Amino acid sequence: LQIDLLFNNNITTSESGNIKPQHGANTSEEITSPQEVIEYPTIRIGARILFWTQNRWSLCTGIVYSLMQSSTFINEQLYSNHVSHYIGIPLQISYLIYDGTNSELYTNTGGLAQYCIGSNLRGISYNTRGTNFVISSQIGVGYSHRLGESIAIYIEPSAELILGELPQIYESKGRFSLNLEIGCRFLL
């Protein structure tokens, strides 16, 4: 049995295009002035529990909090700030490739189901357009190094693909992202 405390940082790319006015605007025209969309890295923190079997396989689940942010500037003036908060449950299967004295190399695959618990645009809370529920699939590789008998640190680069309908904040981030997860592992 392992308990992981994790920090995850998504590395995404964004595209700049025409912006539609936000909720409550009096016009249906798109804004076509010079613009820049800044996508801040998605931050995830959480805890996972891993159950190892005798033959190098493990099953992992837990709870994860995600914070997503973006800002839009038009003519170098701030047009909008978008912040969304998600709570998610990961489910992964891992396979142990190498098991050394103080280190492990493994691969994993699985998914993450997330629900939007809050969103605000320019400081005003609102209901997100579309779905508040996001499902993604992930695949990655990890390295763990023991610091003592019951504690280890780990790093897991991975790729993530969003499945189904994209919530509004995901539209500019896109369906695909690269993640880098680091954490502390407690071995019980």
C-alpha cells in the first residue's frame, strides 16, 4: 500500500483567435482587435492510494483538486480573467518495469473524472457553458527513489487527452496536454 501526495503541472499551448463577448454583453459581434490569450499552467494537487499486487501490477485511485486560469488581453488591456476549480477522481493501472534497491521505474495508464465546483469570469461567479463534468485519459512513465524505509520521492511525465465535450475554459487549452507530476510517496 502506498499513499502519494502529488503536485501536477500541465504544459499546454493556446491559439489566439476572435473572442466572442462574455455572458451579459449587449452585442453578438466578435471582437477582432489585436489580442493575446495567456494560458496559465493547470495546477493539480491531491492524494492517491496505490495497491500493489505480487506480479508488478498496481491499481491507483484518490482525489485531485485542479485550478485552471486564463487571461485575455485586447489592445494590451485586460479583457477577461477566467478561473475554474475542479475536483477529480483518478483511476490508473501501473506496471513496474524495474525494481532496484532504492529506485523503481514504472509505466501507467488510466483516466481522471473531474467535476467543476466553481468558476468565475472577471470576479463574477457563473455556471459554466456546456458540461461541468470532464473525463480524460492519461498515459505516462514514472521514476521513484526511496529516501528511507517508508518514504520516497517520484516524478511522472505523462500525456493527457480530454474525452467528450470541452467545458469553456478547456476550449483555448485544447484536448491534449503534457503533464509533469512530482510528489512524495509514503510506503505502508
